[in-house]
Amino acid sequence: DSGVTQTPKHLITATGQRVTLRCSPRSGDLSVYWYQQSLDQGLQFLIQYYNGEERAKGNILERFSAQQFPDLHSELNLSSLELGDSALYFCASSVGLAADTQYFGPGTRLTVL
Amino acid sequence: GENVEQHPSTLSVQEGDSAVIKCTYSDSASNYFPWYKQELGKRPQLIIDIRSNVGEKKDQRIAVTLNKTAKHFSLHITETQPEDSAVYFCAASNYGGATNKLIFGTGTLLAVQP
């Protein structure tokens, strides 16, 4: 157990719908990262928050958005879902911005039908 | 842009043999190189990492080497065991800057045959 929690574990929804994935970082970690893992794209960085502020964006679609709340938990919102959005979404956390280990949560498996 | 290439994509070895996985990164500012092991359906777990001021690091049967000039780093697993079977990902990041996001390689499926 890494100490990073993600809910829900599984999500099945239809095209065009909107979902919210939730992540709670390890106690004391200020940085939260979201990664998408699909069969054909591997592990792709989506977005990073540090202490409530957006720090970096990767190949994140405009239909996706995220935020980090004052209690440091983060949510990833995916809207107008397409079949190709089906993937494992991982949240990771680290203490800060240095070469800290990033600890991954168990992931949310999203299936878009 | 930032890119990490990883080879081979699959690797099959006999139990007790050594396994080597190689990665090349493109961003010369990268200074932190972790390796993650991911079992089927599970989360990636860090197994070893190396920073750019070090050329080699060892932890029991696992070692990582870094060649900054060539922008190469490699994972070495000795005396492989069936429980080493998993997908291994290398990654690179640039800590100390605006972000320490990880750029991952495409993964290597390691199968250790008993």
C-alpha cells in the first residue's frame, strides 16, 4: 500500500458522459500527478498540481480538467467521453518538486462503452 | 520534445540468468531516472532510482547505470526469479525546475521462465 488512495476503482460509462476521478495523496505530500495508461500509449503524464496550483500540463485533452483542493486531494474531470478515453488513470504523489519518489495509487479503470 | 525510448519491449530469460533493459532520453536537462515495476492490473512501484550525479547504484540483485554523455541508462537484474516477471518502466524527469513530471518509456515485459 503506497498511501495514495483513488476512487472509484472501476467506472463504466457511455460515450458523451462526464465522470470525476478522485485522488488523496500520502499524508504530507504536496504534489499530485495524474497519468493515463492505455495499451497503445503507455504511461502518459497528464497534469501536476503542487500545493493547490497547477504546475505542469502534459498531453491532456481540453475535455479533461483537474484541480487540487485545500486539503490537497485532487479530482480529474473527464467530459464528452469517447471510446478512446478508456484507460487506467493513475494518481501519484510526492513530497515536493525535488527528486522525490512518486508514489502511485491503485488506479481507476475507466471503460467507455 | 521530451522522449524516453526503451528496449527491448519483451524479454524472456531463464530463472537465474541476468536481464538488462536499456533506455535513452532526449532532454539533456533530465537529472532523475527512476525504474518502476508493474504487475498485471496493479500500480507501478518504484524499484530503484538514480540521480545524474551518480554513475551506478545497486540494491541487492538490482542495479542501474547512467551514462549522461550518451543519455543512456540501464536496469540490470541478476539471478532472476519467477517473481521478477512483470512490466518494467524507465522514466526521466528534471527536478529542481518548474516540474518534476515523469516521462516514461514504453515498458519491457520481462518473463522469467522457471
